[in-house]
Amino acid sequence: MKKLLNFTAIVAALTAFINPAFAIETKEKTMPENAKILIAYYSWSGHTKEVAEAIQEKTGGTLFRIETAKAYPEEYRATTEQAQKEINDGYRPELKAKVENIAQYDVIFIGSPNWWGTIAPAVSSFLASNDLKGKKIIPFITHGGGGVQNTIKDLTAQCPGCDVSEDGWVGYGSRTLGIGSWLKGLEFNK
């Protein structure tokens, strides 16, 4: 029996080598071919914007900046205090604009800074105001030392019916090192 199993494994390997069409794929393709891509992001300090632009450069996707109708204070501490209160209260700020015809996009990269262990309230507003069911969602998170914490988990919970990638990008500040290899790991080519 053991010899039969070994022989079967050798035949399968040779068949796959000779004709790759017979190979069994174990990795599901993350990016659909010819996907229409949107890169939606919120950025207070500019760090998340830099990462969004790096993704746009590599993917050719459409950039959309998520902006609140009423700007956050310019002073860092005042902004963090306001953000903490909004997060604790579940507040969703009004946004300046909507994406035109969001239904046309297959893949949506969503970027947010890590604010108090979760996504920024503006990103929560974006998720609440758009029907993203059935879309491939790929998060990217910037932080000042807090890491991923609950950002991707909370984004996933706020996007019911979405196919949220578990392979989101998380980086310190505006450092974009590794964006190319991360996208390649998602099997995406421009």
C-alpha cells in the first residue's frame, strides 16, 4: 500500500511538471484579473496618503481621499482627544464626498491610521455609507507604534458581506517599504 501511495505521488508530480495545467493549485488567487481597483483612504497627518499613493503607483487604481465635512483640529493632542471621544461614542462624521459609481470597482483597498486601536471614524463613515457587499476589500493601516491592534478586525466587522483580505498591510508612519512585495504576495501585477 505504501509503495502504491509513493508511486501515485510521483506520477502526480511528473504530470504536473510535464503539463502544469494538471497541477493542483493550493493558493487561491487573491486579485481577480483585470480588476477595477479603488484605493480609498483617510489620512490626517499625510502618512496614510503616502502609502495610498504607493499602492496606486503599483496598481494603477483610482485614488479616493476620505475627508470629513468638518476638519479635525490641526493640533495633534486636540485631534487625538476628539478621535477618542468619537470612537467611544460610535460617532460617524459626515463626509465631504462619495465615490461616484462604487459598484464599478471589484477590489477596494481601504486605508486608515490606527487611532486608539481601531480604524479612524471617517473610515467607519465610509464603510457605513457604501454598499460593499461582495467586494474584495484589502486593508492597509498606518500607525505610530501601535501596530495592527483591532484595526483590521473592526474594519471587517463594519463591512458585512465583504471579502476582507486577512493579508492587510500594516506599517509604521509613512514608510512604504515592502508595498511592492506585499502586492506581489497578493498575486497582483499592474
